[in-house]
Amino acid sequence: MPPESQQHRAVHDVGSFYAETSATPTLPGAPGTDAEHDDTLAPVLVVDTPMSRVRQPRDLVNVVVAGVGAILVLVLAVYAHATTEGVQADVQNFGSVLAQVLFVPVALLEALIMLGVPVAVLTEIAIRRQGRQVVECIAALVTGLTLAALATWAITTWGSDELQIGMSVPIRGVYTLTIPGFIAGVGGLLTASGPRIRRRTVRLSWNLLWVSLTVVLVTGQVSLSGVLFALLLGRLAGMLVRYVSGVRSERAYGQDLLDGVRRAGFEPTALIRVRDVADDDEPVDAYDRVSDEEATARALAEGTELAPGPSSVAITRYSDNRVYALSQDGGPRLDVVVLDGDRQVIGVLTRLWRSLRLRGIDGRSAISLRAVAERAALLAYAAQSAGVRSPRLLGLAEADDSMLLIQEHAVGTMPLRDVPTEKITDKVLRDAWRQLEVAHAAGLAHRQLTADVLLLGSSDAGEPEVWLTGWESGDVASSTLARRMDLTQLIALLALRVGAERAMASAAEVLSDTDIEALGPLLQVVALPTSTREEVRKHKEVITDLRQAFVDRLPEADVQPVSLVRFGARTIITLVLSVVAVFVVLTTINFEEIREALLDAQPWWALVAFALGVVTWVGSAVTFVAFAPVRLSVFRATAVQAAASFVALAAPAGLGPAALNLRMLTKRGVSTSLALATVALVQVSQFVVTVLLLVGLSVATGDGGVLRSLPSTTMLAAFAIAALVVASAFMVPWVRRWVISKLEPMYRQVWPRLSEMLGQPWRIALGFAGNIVMTMGYVLAFDAALAAFGQDVALVDVAVVYLVGNTAGALVPTPGGLGAIEFALITGLTATAGVPASIATPAVALFRVVTYWARIPIGWVAMRYLQRKGDL
């Protein structure tokens, strides 16, 4: 055996350390000895890469929260000035009383805090020889002062009068902007110095700061909004410095980790850190790169297993926790899963986001480290009690800011991710379904079935066995929806490995037809765990193949996806754009001019515009019926177009009719691919008719009107530049492939259907006639809205303004083009048709009322009718 110094150097050379301790061996479950005071400790090999400093995600969250809070203070200073001023006045009523009892001048108190607090805190930190934190505290102090100064300059330079008054306080009859920089600076320093419970000077300094805030507020030196804003800036500065620089790690490493394992009742001979060796971004640990023969010989002499084992590596991938291989003298090899407190905020935020975004996903109340560990233990014990084949949890312990879960090592198993496809036999597939069925029978739901939580092993008789691990995110007494989502996750996971047909066949061997039928509406990417979603995005055909296999097995079942998402990124973007568009429209409207114009408007023309808007439903229905591959009732098709007016309340312009047309066709038994081709053909025909109408109106009237002014020099230059950019982009191979990949599916869908339609020219003529009726209905309704205000505009001009403006506005994905279409139409009337803004605005408003808002109640009635009849 080599000398101790050589052992230490050998392990340290690969970024690890060697902890030589000793203890009286204890049996699992027996009271552990006090390892910290035992002088008979046996040597223990610890291979690890401890982190002395970490960036805590909760610090970044606090930065965001402080920034949002500061913005809200500015908003309240403008829009709730009366309230904040009233609160401030009530507080300042005590100013005269305070002046009588306060024996220290306010200026002196501020100077005491600005100089005394930093000196006291920095002195204590320096005495403890924490030089780096001294620098961090000074940086936070300077950052806080800088942010306060920049904020003061920005508000003074660019802030509105309302904002400046809201952040000001009257001093000698003059409003003075007050953002106390000493509060931001000291607040940043105290935040960067750490929790107040650890240092007495920090605790006393916070108390002194709160006292000073009260004093300056009640004496009228600063405004309430200014105090809150400065305090939040200080908090932001301190947290930002903490996150950028990192904080001292409070995780359990080395001796603390060993003591925790011993308190759980185990005596290790070695603890070796497990990492995902397939991840090139992770630092490689000792078991990968041990090159020192003495260290290797020492580990082998003590029976240490240097290889981590595939199942242990899988734990690091699906849990994002530290994992250690624990070797015992004469005992089985175990796995130690370490949960770190500074990592829990990520899990909390992830669960909160999913519970808010997805329907049927309950939030988790476990927010503390101990609660998370206890929940993991509860699920592990529940799975064991239910008879699920899963590694047994043997013990728990706490060490510093970490919780240790000690469990059996799944000897001889391999995660499904690493299993060759040829080894995934039908027996393996059946056993996977049976293990999940056992869990569901006990009311357990897993919620995170991935290729790393399914382990493949073999029994003593050589039969394949499937293990289910990673129950930390699961539920006891779970809901039916949660269990069905488990089934969806498993069938998608198996389909990625063995194909959709084998996955569906294996499910049919174990599940009932009722359970399989429930899978159809849940076959969505959003229902899958993150790692599975990433694989599905690479193999997009998997979900489609699964749906087809589902239909082949149960032709009468409904595969229409149910709504699992309350909102997505598109919804958020749509909401923001809607608010911005409405704000722009409302802030640019002269309501007095509109009121006068409405008083002079002719109501009969409004009724004509509404009637013409109803005619557009008939035209759209005729086109839909003409292109549909099955026989449809014109009345039902018209009702579908009316229902689309209700859907337009939430869907971007143009998507409502397409979605409902697709739904009606699939309900009539039309295959999804053929229905998509039909809907695409309808949309293409609408585009063609729009272009032909512009040309036809110009020729028929003999005067191009505004159409002549469209290709101006500026527009021609813009078109030339755009064409040059597009041509340059197409020279890049990946751009060209991306465009082709987007256009080719539409071409493949539309062309076969169009070829079939060419053999029935009357259908094409009828479809085009319907599009003409629909488009001209909107154009004439727009013209009627203008006529209501006495405006006689050439029909070709009205058509150009409507078609161009409606198309441009519809490109903005707001519900029904709300805000964007109004803005585009008003701009078109004033800029090209010469209509005064005082007339264009109410005319467009009237047009949108009769063709959008007034039709929503009718659309709701049509939607309810079609749902009762089974058409939607």
C-alpha cells in the first residue's frame, strides 16, 4: 500500500480528493456512531469534484423579482399616485411628533448608515478572512449607488411629468425627485453579505436601515415610491453580484457527506461520484480517467468498484442530482442520491409552470429541501409496497444543505436509452406495461416516464425484467388523467425504440380497449417529458404513426386531441400584441371627432354592411362544399363558417374557419391527410381570387385608382431589396432545405387533390364563385360603412384598401386580427384613398363592429348547434 501522501496526490490529480477517516462499523438501521469524535476511523476513499462556489438559481430568480418589483413601483407612481401620496401623507402626519423625540438630525443619521454600516459589515467579514466576499460587498454597494444614479438621470431625462411627480416629494413647495442612493447602496451591500441570521452586524444593520427608512419617510425627505424603488434597486444589485460571482457552497462534500451516510446507518469504504460519461460538457471524474497505478491498486485492494454502472448514470440524467457509488466492506454496492438545497428552486419553478400551463397537472406543495426528500421517500416506499420492481430505499440523512437518499443499486440493469433495439423483445415490452399496470392498480402515477427510468435486467432464470425507477415526480392516489398520461408517455417512448405498430400491439396485450381508447386524444407532444419530447421532435413521424396505428386498431374511436394546454408561447405573444395594438389604436383616436362623425352617420348603411357580412358566410360555405371530398349540406357548412366568427375571438384571423373546416371533415370520416389537403386548397383558392379581383376591378373600372400608386419608387426599391435578400438566403443550403421542407408538404397535399378536381371543372368554378362572393361581400360591406359617413370612394380603391389592409393586418397573430387590421385599414384610407382621419376611424370601427364583434354571439349559437348535432 502506498504512503498516504501519494494516495492523496493520486486522486487529487484527477480533480478529486481523498478523505481518510475512521469509524466503528455499523449495520444498516442501527444507530450510527459519532464519526466526528471517533479515533478508530477506517480509511475511506472519496472520489469527487467538490464545488467551492456555486451560482444559486434562486439568486437569479430574486434578480428578476426585484426588477419586476421596481418596474411595478414606477407604474404605481404614475397610475396610483393619489393612493401612494395619501399613504405618504398619513405617515408624515407623525413628522411633528418624531421631530420632538428625534435627537439625531436626519442628515447625520443618513451619514451614519452610509459610512457606519459598510464599515461594520466589511470589518466582520475581513476578520473572518473572507476577502472575496469583501470585494463582492463593495461591488454590490457601488452597483446599487450606480443604479440609483442612472435611474435618477433616466427619469429626469426621459420620464413623463406624471412619473417625475410620482417619484418626487414637495420640498419648500417644489417637487423634488428623490431616489435615495444610500438606501440602494447599503441595501445591495447587506444583500450581498448573506442572510442576516449568520452575522450579527448584518442583522443589526438591516434593523438600522429600516429605522432610517422610516425616519426619512415620515420627515418628508423622500417619497414612498422613491424609498421602495431604491430598496428594490439595492436588492437587485446585491442579488446580481451574488449570482455573477457565486456564493460559498453549502452542499455536503467530503467529511460532511461521509458523516451523513454514517448517520443513515452505513459504513462506506468508498464513495465515488457518478457522472454521465456520455455528456461531453460534464467534467470527467476519477472513475473515467484514473491513470495513477497506485490509486487504482488501492481502490481494487479495498474492493472499490470504479465503474459507476449504467443504472447509476441514468439517475444523474433523469434527476439532475449528485449520485455516488457507495462501496461497503462485506456489504452490497449502493447508490447515494444527494439532493442539494440550492437546486430545488429549479424544480419548484418547473412544477409551478407545468401546473399553470397544463390542464390536469396538480401543483406540488413541497418547496423545502426536506419536503422534497420526504416526498421522494414516500413515492419510493409506495412503489415498493405496491410490488413495482424498483430499487429499495434504505435510508435518509441530512448533511449541511443537502439531503441524502441511500438506495439499492440495480445490479445488472441498463436503461432503455442504452439497450440495443434487437434486445427489446416482446417480453420486454409486455413486462414494461405490466409494471406500470401494477403501479396504477395501487393508485400511483409516475408522470416522468423516460428512457432513463426504465431499466432492463434479467431474473435468475434468465428472463428479461423491467424496472421502474425515478418516482420523485409521481403521485399517490393519482387522478385518472395522470395515469392515462403515463400510458401515453410509455407508448410514445416504446414507439421511439421499436416502432408504432409494435408499441401499440404490446399495449393491446396488457391494456383493455377502454384504456387504449383513452390514449387517442392524449397523443400529443406536450404530454411527454422533456427528454422524450426532444426525441419526438427529431422523429416527427412517431406521433403520426401512433395515431394511425390507433385508428387501425379502433377505427370508431376519437383521436381528436383534447386541449391539455391552458396557454402557450403563441397565446402569450398574441395577448401582448393584442394589448399593444389596442393601446396604439386607442391612444391615436380623437374621440371627440368620432363622436361628431357618429352623430352624422346613416344607420341604414350599417344594416346593409351587416347583411353583406352575413353573405360572406354563404360564399365561404359554397367554396368549402365545392372542394370537400364528401357530400356536405350547404346549411351546415354555412353554420360552420358562422361558428368560425366565434372562434375568431381567440384565434388569429383566418385560422378559425380552417380549423373548423378540418374538424367537420374529420368528423365525417375523412382522413386527416385528405382533410388537410382540402383545407389547404380552399386557402390557396382564396389567395388566387384575391389577386384576380384586384386586376379585374382595375380593368372593369378603367382606372386603377390607388392600385396605380402601389408600385411607387419606394415600394419598387423595397421589393428589389426583399428579392435580393430572399435570393441570397436561398444560396445558403440549410435555408433552402428549410423552405423546401415547409412548402413540400403543402404541395404534396394540394396537388393530388387539385388534380382530382381538374376532372370536375364545375367544382372549381363553384369554388371560385364562392370565394368571389365572400371577398366582394367584405369589400361591399366596407364600402357601405364608408357610405354611412357620406364618403363616396371608388370601388377599386375600397377593394385595394380592404384586401391589402386586411392581409397586412392578418399577418399579426392577434385574435381576429384585432387592432392590427383596424390600424392597417385606417392607414390605407387616409394615406392612399384620401379619406380624412376623423371619418376613416369611425368608418373602420363601424365596419369591424358589423363584421366581427356583432357576429360573435351568432357564432356562439352556431357552435352550440353544431356540437349538439355532432358536426364539431
